[in-house]
Amino acid sequence: MSPASLLLLFSSLTLVAAAISADEQGGGSCSPRTCGNVTISHPFGFVPEQETDTKCGRLGFEVHCTNNTPYLGYYRRKYRFQVLDIFYGNSSLLVADVHKLDDFRNSSSKGCHVMTANTSSKVGQPFSVSSVNLNLIFYNCTAETAAAAAVRRDGGLVETKCSGGGTLVRVGGHYSDSGSYEEYSVEGCGATLVPVLGRSSGEANASSYEELISDGFLLTWQPPSGKLAHS
């Protein structure tokens, strides 16, 4: 074999070895870690507190551990979902849009903050909202419209802590990613949707809206075939 061929072979082997090393460091085989009561394992990558990145897991599967609480990683904290459980066997996880609860917890001091963004707007690839979830629908209405609707209990409408500001809630049907929610519209009111898992029977009580949000909803993911978090 000529010197040039040997050099080419050596270079190729070096590149392959480097790729394998990077893949191992990138983390499909990183050891499982625990944050709170949740085990973080492949394809997820554990991001310790005070850090912003990880060499483990797949791209988009970062889990930030903050105050011993796991959050599905987004660079802006207010957009993170709290991870309640991960079901590795069927590629799904239970998460809660806990920041929605701040809208009600701050009601006594600064008045109610009106929801304007659907929870699904914070969900992106590789995740999707499971159709087993129910729709928890919040309505922001004028005081007159809210009062009239609450009296009629139209479609199971319930007053919230923010009822003085015209905020009502009800439970709709199962979640759909079609984006068509005309059946839930109420004249004179804006609607914001939060998916909730509800009970095993598929039922939920709108008056327990805070508990429903805290109990979370189901996300699913496709088995990863893309890049590692660090490749």
C-alpha cells in the first residue's frame, strides 16, 4: 500500500474514532439521573441547576432540574412545563403548564391576569399534545357577558377567582390538533385552551380548574432518530 493510501486510511480511521467518541460523549448512553421523583434517562438529558446545557440526551429533550423540580427545557423559564412523570415504555410524559396557575395566584394583589396564549402554542417538535387530553377552556368576557353567561351556566360555564374581571371556565371535548374550536366560542368572549388529563373516566369538573392544571396533561414524542444534544 502506498504512503498516500496509508495516510488516507489513517485519516479515515481517525475521523470515525472521533465521531464515535463524540457520540458517546453526546449521550445516548448517559447514566440515568433523578430530579425530585422523576428519573431522567435516554432520550432525555439532565441539565443540573445553574447550568443551561447538557452533553446527554437528544436535541429537544433537555430536562432542567431547578429546586429539585424537573422542567422540560426551554430557554425562557416562563415557557417551561413541569415534568410530573415520564413513561418511557410508550413514549409519553405527564407535564403541567404551571405558569398558568400564576394568573390566579396573583389575583388578590394585582388583579387577574387574563390568559391569552393556548398551552399548545408552547409545544413543539419532537412533542405533541395527546388526543386523550380534555380541553379546559377559559373565557375572558366583558363583565355583563360574564354575568349573564354565569347565570345561564351555558355549557357548564363556571366562574373563576377572576369572575369580577369576566373570566369563566368550562371543560370541552377531547383535544384535537386541528385548530378548529368554533364549537367552544362564546359571543363577546375570547377563549384560551389548556389541555388537562382529567380522571381515568375521561371526566373533569371545571370548578376544579386549578387542580386540573396542576395534575397536568399528556405529551407524546416520536422515538428519536435525529441529532444528539451535542453531536
